Amino acid sequence: MDAPASAGAAAAFGVGMQVVVRLDRARYPDSLVEDPIGVITAPGELIGSALYAPVVGKEAIWVVHFEEPFYGLDGTGPHESAKVPQRCLEAAPES
């Protein structure tokens, strides 16, 4: 019984997991803000993967509370938590 690869990847994330939020630097390529580290504290809702096309898949959203208040690439903040799409999350390295 082999599980689909995407099911295994989704199962890796969950409440209590420490994660790094990989910021999208497309609009702010010169920003020196580091990718914030936090802990998943709650599941968010599933969202569609396309705005103007038929939804072909769903993406998990997680509520992440940051270890330190986080200032966004655009200078907003400080943020203590955020709803983050799973595609922007990576398991934090063991310390």
C-alpha cells in the first residue's frame, strides 16, 4: 500500500511543529529581513490554488506564531502570528 507522495508531505505538517516561513522576495529582493521561525499553533482553512481558473487542488493554510515579533519585507509589523500557506513553510532545522 503506497500512499501518494503529496499525502506524505501534507502529513509532515501539524500543530506544534517548528517551521521556517520562506518569504517571497520577488517584490523586495534587496530586503535583509530574515525568514521568521515559528510554531504552527492551529490549522487554517484550505484555499483554492487559482483565482480565475477552476480549482484543481487545495492548499493547507497554517496559523504560525513567531518566536520573535516579525516585521514584513514591506516594513509592516510587528506581527506575532500569521496565516501562512503550506508551500511557504519548511521544517525548522534541529537546534
